[in-house]
Amino acid sequence: MRVRLPVEGPWATVRAHLTERLSGAGAGVVDGLFDAGRVVGADGRAVAPDAAFVPGMFVWFHRDLPAEVPVPFPIEVVHRDEHIVVADKPHFLATIPRGSHVTETALARLRRELDIPTLGAAHRLDRLTAGLVLFTVRPEERGAYQSLFGDRLVRKEYEAVAPYDPGLVLPRTVRSRIVKERGVLAAYEVEGEPNAVSRVELAEHGGPGLGRYRLTPTTGQTHQLRVHMNALGVPILGDPLYPVVTGPVPAGDFRRPLQLLARSLEFTDPVTGVAHLFRSARTLRAWSSYDEWAGQ
């Protein structure tokens, strides 16, 4: 069971909050969970009974952590200061704990590797997408950085490899209304007021009918760039959902990563006022070595 601690409250420790929250479970239940090491944080480590209460922190208990297949690619730190960490996430690594992904997430890895237990995500990337993710160091500052994304004050640029269509007129701005239903793998477009806007440009073309595209979203709907590229008739290579749902990528299958990369993040720091521009050093394999990528 996953529990998110309240954003405010009188509790000094995680144990104190859970004792009050689970008061109906019977005396000694919470102490027993802590004694058995069955209350764990996002990094998979047992939470100590005297661990300080951290607003918004997630903890798990009453179940063993699921067996997770390690994602065999490193996560690189592009920038770190006393307020933020910018990481360059590999394909197949989830951003935050969710569902069956707990310890094999960017957040859990960075908390362990950087020894920052208060680290939190200001936004997230799909598990299959690689590239830049912004994390916050101090919980009290997280809202300011999250607001950058909600208020569209971050310029995000992506790179994708997809088929090249000489008849497709680019650049263009794609606008549509995208719906993503809970429990349904793929999102889809419907009639109505647009809630998803993406700028699509062709950076170059070559190889076996491939194009390298520059994608600039101004909104952040789930799977937005994947849906828009598919709607243009040039679905992103390696996509298991568009144009045809082939099912989720099996755990441990790292052969054909989705050829989508969050290339850059640009914003003015809401705490320090510093203008930031960060760029990923990753490359998309299908563009640099299509035969190798396709032969996997």
C-alpha cells in the first residue's frame, strides 16, 4: 500500500503520522511494521521509526516490494545545486515510483546515489522516453518549480526519429484535443477545444527513409508528441502504442527503445532568478545506427 504524507501537520516523525492514520488497525500494528522493516521509502530502504516527517513524502507498507528487473543504463546528473538536480534519464527508467516500478525509478536511484532523501520530481517523463528531468532538493521549494511547468514557463525541446515523408509540409503547429483514459494504454484525439499544442520541424533526413525531428510542445498532455507524430503519419520509431497497440514493453526487453528524447530544458529559476539552459548528451540509436537498432 502506498501512502502520501500530508503537506502539513503536527507530526514530528513518519511513525507518529502513521500511528494516528492507522489508529483503527489495532495497537502495535504500526510498531510491528517498523520493527520488521516493512515501511519503506521511494528508494526501497526501510524507514526508521524516528525518521522525520517530510510533507508529501511517499511510503509503502503491508506488502513486499515487487521484484523489479534492473534497468541496465546509468542516469547522468547534468546539474546540481542546493535547490535543484537536473538528470539525464535513460530509456525504460520510470521517473517516479508508480505501479510495479519503485526502486527502478530515476527518483529512487538519485535519492540513493546523491544521498538526498528529500529529492522530489518537479515533472515527469514517460518511462520509455529518455532525456532531461528536473528534480527539487527542498520540499518547501517544490511547488515553485512545479508551477513553472503548470504555467508553461519552461521551454522544452524534444528530438525524435520517425519515417521521412517528403509530402509532409513542415514546420507546422499541431493542435488537437487528446484524451487519456485511466486503465487504457493509448491516448486518442477527439473533437473539441484543443488541449495539446506541438510544434513539429524536420531537422534533417537521410538513411533508410528516416527523419530526425525537432518537437516543441507548449502543453503537456500524456503521450502528446507520440499522438501528434502518429496523426501526421510519421509515428515515432519503437513506439509500442502508436499506430498499433502491441502491448506494454515486457520487463527486461531493452532492445528497441522509443526514439524520443527530451533534448533541452530552458527556464528562469523561480528561487534564484538564474536563467538556465540544459541539454541532454544522449543520442537516438536509430539515427546514429539504424541497422543495429532495427536488428535487435
